[in-house]
Amino acid sequence: MNIHQYYPIDVVNGPGTRCTLFVAGCEHACPGCYNQRTWRLNSGIPFTIDMEEKLIGDLNDRRIPRQGLSLSGGDPLHPANVPDVLRLVRRVRRDCPGKDIWLWTGYTLAELSAAQQQVAAELDVLVDGKFIRELKDPALVWRGSSNQVIHYLR
């Protein structure tokens, strides 16, 4: 899996102070997407075990308490990303007790494959749906367009 950006301290992508990871790869190519540079799977840089260790350490850092992890992109549920994302969210569940996990995807909950559903089973919140420029609403919290749905899974 490749990533474009890791923010060890983020207060924009979900509630509270969080760690946020933007992955590479998106099949949706939504017109008006604010993060088009993340669409290509081979863009960005590889997500290494050292980066994963840093992320886990940051989530558990008591000096700057984080509420949880946010996964965005690109699309963390792009089929090529699913194995690595699943491993990461399971590790966060195991090694970072009490942290919530949010994930943004262009797929709807009803469209998820069996492998993508395994990831969803580990999430607290899934924000789903393609960005639709005509439904863009700056007043929305944690969504870009009104068709997108926030699913509280836990």
C-alpha cells in the first residue's frame, strides 16, 4: 500500500485529536475531488513497517492524547489496499485500546465486497459514497456532499 500523507496530529478529519493517514488509489475519479493526486495506486510512497510503528506509537502517546485513527485517500477500500488496511485496523484494535477508527470511502456500504466488509467490521465509523459536486455542501460535517452517509458501526 502506498500513502500520500500521514498527520500524527489532526483535528479536521473526525472528532477530537487524531492520527490521519491518506492512502493512494481510487477507482471513483469523482469530478471535483479535492484530492485527485491520490487516485493512482502507484503514487505517493510505500507505507512501511517503520511508519506503522510510528502511527501505533503516536496513537498511544499520552503526552498528546489522540481519540483515534482516520483513514482517507484516495480510497482505503480500493481492492488493492484492503489487505494492508485490514491488517492495520486489526493492529490498532489490538494495540491501541479505546481508540476509534474512522474511514472514508467512495463505495457505499451496500456495495462492499466480502473483503471490504471485513475492514468495515473493525471500524467505528464509515463515511461512504462518492463525492458528487452538484450535492456539495460546505455546511456538512465530515462529508463533502449530501449523498454521503456517516455510518456509526460501533
